[in-house]
Amino acid sequence: MWQLYQFPLCPFSRKVRLLLGEKGVGYELVRESPWERQDEFLDMNPAGRTPVMAEKDKGKVLIDSWAICEFFEETVNKAPMINGTAENRAEIRRLVAWFDQQFFDDVVAPLMHERMKKRLIDRASPDARVLREAMKLALNHLDYTDYLLDHRNWLGGATMSLADLAAAAHISVADYLGGIDWRGHEQTKRWYSALKSRPSFRPLLSERMEVISPPTHYDKVDF
């Protein structure tokens, strides 16, 4: 069976898990804290980043969330997540890159550093200025998702796609860390609520990162 090396608040691992859940691919979770720099993990992925998927009895190792998603998109016909015309597929890939790069850099990475890594690793207090800036940028990103959803059924077009899974993965981590103000973003809130109600999403909502508790609304579909 496939094993997925990840930790609960890794947004890239969450993206992979949502894809695997939609496609019905079985796997076993293996907790990996990349900041610990474990030799066994570094042997699989010298970059020392999650997620990594391994099927060790078959000698398979997949590294990087985009490569993992592409692999299962190409090998599992069920629930295609990069679909439609060439133009549609390009738009899906653009939005995945937007959330994996821009949203992560602007919002998720600073929230994780201030509210997770500082607490778990450095035993230090978060920088309120950095948190305020990340939350301000999150509002700008939600304005953009509102705009997309004003014109489309889903972020990438007429049907749910990897763009929605990537966005939800990153937003869910930001939400867990208290970085999302949902007021004034009803379009995105309805979209996110629909995704939270899917079976693929439920395992994510039940998980907790040690010593860090999410807001009370985090695991509620109606919030």
C-alpha cells in the first residue's frame, strides 16, 4: 500500500490527500516533521519536504505535491481533476500554481512560521505585525476567489478540479491557524462549505496539530 509522509498542517500534503480521497486511492499516513531532518526521510527526499509518497515493496517513491497529483491523475481514471479543453487545463494549472506559490508565500507560510514553528520549535511568541500582514493579504486573496466564483461554478471552471483542492488545502491551514476572516466573503464561504462537506475533506477536519488548537468554527460545515 502507498504511504504518505506528511504532518497535519502541511497544505501540500492536504492537497494530495484531497485528490487521493476524490479518486478513491488507499494509503497509509506516516507522520513526518520535516524540521526534524530525519535521516530516513532525507534518504527518500534530500530536499527534506513533505509530502512524499512511497510504495516501498515496489520500490516507488513520489516527491513533490504537484508531481504526486499528476502521477495519480495520469494513472487513475476516476474523478479527473485536470480536465476539459487544453485551455481549461491550463487555467486549472495556473490556479494551482497561484495557491501553491502566491497564497502560500503571502498567507500560509508566515502563519505557519509564527503560530506553529515558533511555538513547536523555537518556543517563542508570534510577531503580531507579521500576523496582521498575512491576514490582510488573505483578505485580498479571498476577494479574488469571490471574483472567480461570481463568474464560475468552481474556481477553475464548470466542474470541481485540482484548483479547488489546492485552494481548499491552503485555506484550511490558514483557517486552522486563525488567519481567515470570513466576513464579507460569502461566495468563497459557500464554496468552502461545500468542499468541507465532501467525504475526502472530513479526515482533515478531524486532525489536530499538537499544542495548537483551531478556532471553534474550523471543523463545522456550516460556519
